Amino acid sequence: MMRGPGGGPRGGGHGMMTPGPPQSARDLRGTLRQLVGRLRPEGWAIALAAVLAATGVAVVVIAPRIIGSATDVIFNGVLGKALPAGLTRAQAVTYLRTHGQRQLAQLLSGTNAVPGQGIDMASLGRLLGLAVALYLAGAAFSWIQGYLMAGVAQRTIFGMRRDVEAKLSRLPLRYFDSTPHGDLLSRVTNDIDNLTTTIQQGLSQLLTSVLTIVGVLAMMLLVSPLLAAVSVVMVPLSLGVTVLIARRSQLHFGNQWKRTGSVNSLVEQTHTGHALVQVFGRSRSTMEDFQRENQALYEPSFRAQFLSGIIQPAMFFLANLNYVAIAVIGGYRVVSGAMTLGDIQAFIQYSRQFTNPISQIASQMNLLQSGLASAERVFEFLGAGEEEEAVDRQRPPAPEGHVLLDQVSFRYTADRPLIEDFTLEVNPGETVAIVGPTGAGKTTVVNLLMRFYEIDSGHIYLDGVDAALLSRDSVRSRFGMVLQDTWLFAGSIKDNIAYGRAGATEEEVLAAARAAFVDHFLRTLPDGYETLLDADAGNISAGQRQLLTIARAFLADPSILILDEATSNVDTRTEVLIQEAMARLRHGRTSFVIAHRLSTIRNADSIVVMDQGRIVEQGSHEELMACQGFYYDLYQSQFTNALELAG
């Protein structure tokens, strides 16, 4: 198991503070700039979608004017049929005025009614057919635009997921030590999924809504500048309400995703340690912890959703006020003959089309705000510091297994020295055991050898070359590891063994399994090497899992081997089998063995005894026991404890 500062296990416990996301309002401009940068390669598709959206909006906003003309045809036909035939419209207007019907005369003067003539069905049919064609064309353009924007969103997120996966491989171990797993998983799963929804729905909706506002406003000005002015007054009111509410809800959306990461972190570690939670009777306290975290998530989520949710009702209220004003003013102008009935009908449709996109933008604010909060969390992850160098500055030497740590010093935090002036030389093929109390720095030495952390001073030489001059890939390719916590992925046993070396043949996999004494066991399984392991490899025993990791190390054939507490989780009989497999694995290789059970490392070529980051003793088992020093006390304490437990 990898360990964090001081030798303790790494990974966030539920006592750790979860690093929350930056509030979107804190750097909204920077987040938008990065998001636009991500969308830039899709500029052609976005531009084509914009052209299609503009064309679709154009044909759709023309349709109400066509329907208004059809209404005028019907109204003129009904009105003309009611007037005596043989008169001109001017004569009919004069007649009505002389008989005291001035209001009706004004209404007639604003129409194209022909006395005695009914509805022109041919003209009405053409107008209605044209309106249907326009709406069908608008729907087609909208469908194609949606198709294009879906592609834009999915390709953008595809690239982002690819970059996130690549980023995970470039991050230093320090990042994972300081970041709870649940929060990290939330950023690379929940936040990316949320951003996908925002781009696919929000961006397309925003584009269409803006174009609709522009197109409808142009048509309203064409129909009636006066009524257009009445409608435009509602725009700053709507924007003011939206900005006022959105500013308040933005903070809560950031907190919502921060708390989501905390809840995920708690659930992840509780699930991982479910058995221990039950054994130690911590189910109630765990539920209390979850209730507290869940409540902390509920409060900002409720506020964010409530505040963003009142935007749309506010928009509907303003839209209804606008509708009433247009109906009153427009009705008066129709009666006075300043407008036709078809014009006012078209304008009422335009007013709805004008306020609807504003309402739609308002209703999308919660989605946009939530998406921006998620985007900032993802971009913060992608901007985390990386392991910089990736090329060899000196030609890697042939792997022989010679290791020299020369006056190495290291500390996890500036005020807490851990390893100071550490010097150790290991010749090719030697087995060195590193022992000491918990927190002595044993696993830290391994992390420094693998360049999971960079040393503060001193040098580490691999086969005579300073490891700092080699790329991390070159350094790590020389090492093989068998850890206390076995890591196997969901897949076949064969694939798990083959993970040790890319391109390994089936015969090489079988040879590695035989060398690790796992071949016989695998052949007793119904599916043999093709047996599928579940997510945590719970369908095989701990000892069998450990043997599989040893087989994987055999296949990797490293020049330097690291064994970190590889037998601590198994029974005595399985331990003997694993010890034999590891002895065979160590043969001819430089090996570092970290062990708490000192009886397992008696045959090591050299035993390094560490305490508080320093080598306090070094020698063979017999030499150290003869000195009766620190190692002697450790060994005797374990032996005495074993006898007491046996008694």
C-alpha cells in the first residue's frame, strides 16, 4: 500500500478536508475563456449551426406575418360580405360616417375589404400553405442544428475526458496524497457529465434564443414601432431580474458541487472499508457522518435550485404584463384603423416569440451556472501541477541493478524533516531488507527510488547514472513492485498477469504463472486463465491475489524488485508459498524488501534498520542480533509477543 507523509496510508479519510471547487463567480471570465478555447476546434460546426439557426429563425419569424395576412383575408371577407355590393370601400366609409358610425368607418378604412365580396379562398389557401411550409422548414433547420451541436458537445467532452485520463498519469503522487478519492472521482465523472449537458443543451438553446430575439425584434419594428418599443422596455427589466437572481444562486451552485465531492469521498471510503465499519460497530456514527454531509449538500442545493427556479416565473410575470400592454394598445389601434387585425395578431405572436427566448435563457441559467461551476472544477484539475520532465537528459544505462543513495534528504512538509543524509549502496543481485518502526521512512525511500517524489538534496544513482537525468518512465521501467495491497482490475486473470508487460505472449504468461506457483490453482477454475475477476477481485482469496501480482512481476522481468509487506495479509501456509515464489522472483535481481515481520527477512544479504528517517544499523541478521542494538530489540519484541499470544 502506498503511504503518505510520515509513512501513514495515503488517501483521504473522512476526517480530511475536501478541497472544494473554485466558485464560478470568482473566475467566471477565466472559465469561459478556457471553455471557448476547448470549443475553438469545433468552430466550423458551430458556425454552420449558427447559419442553420439563423435561417431557421428567419423562416419561423416570417410565418406569423403570413398568418396575419391570412387573418386579414378572412376578416376582410367577413366584413366585405356584410357590406352592400356595388359600393367602393371609400363610398362605404363615407356612408358609415354620415350615419354616425364613425368607429366602424375608421375600422373599415384600415382594411382591404371589398363590399359584397366574401373570403378569397384561393388566396387564403396559398397563405396557409406557405405558413405550413415555413414551419416545416424551420423544424428541419432546427433538427440539423441540434444534430451538429450534439456532435460538437460530444467531441469536445471526448477530448476533455481523454485529457483528464492523460492528466491522471502525469500527476505526481503528492497530488493523490492530498486529494480525497471521492472528490477526484466527482471531478472526472459527475462534473464532466454535467458539463456535457450544459454544452449540448445550453449552448444550442442560447444560440437559438439570441437569434430569435434579434429576428423577432426586427419583425416587430416592421409591423409597429410603437408596440415594439413597449416590448423592448421589458428586456432590461428581464435582464435585471435574471442577473440579480443569478448572482445570488451562483455561489450556491459552487458550494453544491463542492459538497457533492465531499459526499462522494465519504461514500467511497465507507464502501471500501465496509467490513471494518461493521466490525467496529461504527455503522451508526458513519450514518451520522453521512447525514451531516448530506445535509451540508442539501442546503446549498436547495438554495441554488430555488433561486434559479424563480427566474422563469419572474419572466412569465413580466411577459404577461407585456402581453396585456400590447393587447390594450394594439386593440385601440385596430379599432382606430391604424393597424389591421392581422397585424395585431402577428404582433401578439411576435411578442410571445420575443419573450419566450428571454424566458428560455432565464430557465437555462441554473444549467449554465451549474455547468460553469463544474467546468471550473475540471479546469482546476487539468491545471494542477505535473511531473514536468518527460525525456532522458542522459542515455539510460543497461539495467544491471546497482543502486546508490548518496546523502539523500527529503521532507513532505517544510517544517518536518523525514529523511536526512541517507546513504545506502546496493550491488546488483543483492537483497536488502528495510525495517523499522511505523513512520521511520521505509516506504518513503521506495517512493524516492521510483521518483514518485523528488528529493530535496543529495543524489540517487541507478547503474551509475543520476536518476534526476533520466525520465521517470526510464527510472520506473527498471522496477517491479509487489505491494501489501494487491491491485487487480476487472477482467480475466490472464489479462491481469499480462498487465506486467505489454505484448506478452500466452506462453510467457503461462511461464510467469508457473514460476509464481499459481498455474495449478488457475487450472482448477472452470474457465481457467479466462476466469473473470470482479471490480475488487473478491471472487478469489487474498493469497491467490498476491500470487497473481507476483506472476505479473515475473512477467515484467525488472532489474530491481520492491516487495512491500507482500505477505502481511495471508495465512501461514499461503505465506510459505508466497515466500518461495518471492525467493524465486528475487533470484538474480536487486531487491528491496520492506517487512514488519522480521522473521521473513532473515536471509537478506543486508538489513537496513531505520528510525526517524536515518539508518541506525546495517548488517546481516546474525551481525545485528550479535550487536544487541535497535534491531535486536525489535526482533525480541516480536518474538516475545508471538510467544505470549501463543500461550
